[in-house]
Amino acid sequence: MSKADMKPKSMHRAKIWSDDVENLYRFQQAGYRDEVEYKQVKQVDEVECWPETGFVKKLQRRDNTFYYYNRQRECEDKDVRKVKVYVY
């Protein structure tokens, strides 16, 4: 199966915050499952990230507007359980 048609096998909700959960939160705010889906839809190879933290810096939404993110954590503890973690 090529990367272009990868579909998640399962999904669970995040329980504790981590760097990965932070980035998933950012992708999901912008309307994507995760980095895999973002790269498929937007046909990009790289996602712009903050060099200090590795967090996603900027995402283009499906309506072509942009989301810009801080270099610090944005996903608060109360939002962690809303984040969907997909397994491929």
C-alpha cells in the first residue's frame, strides 16, 4: 500500500499530553487527522515546525486559510482527551 492511500487501522483518544499529542492537536484543529493526511491532501513533503520545540508552526486549512501556532504548548490539559491518536 502506498503512502498516498494509507488509512488508519484504529483510533484512540490521548490520555496524557506529549509532543506528539501537541502536534496531533494542531493538525486536528486545522481539519486533518494527522500529518499523514495533511501531506496527502496538501501534496507537501514537509510541515513547517519550530526548530526549538519541533511543534508544528503553520498549517494550511482545506479552505486555503492558514493557522499559525506558537512555539510553546497550545493543547491544554482539558483538551488532551479530545485529541484522536490514529494507528496505521
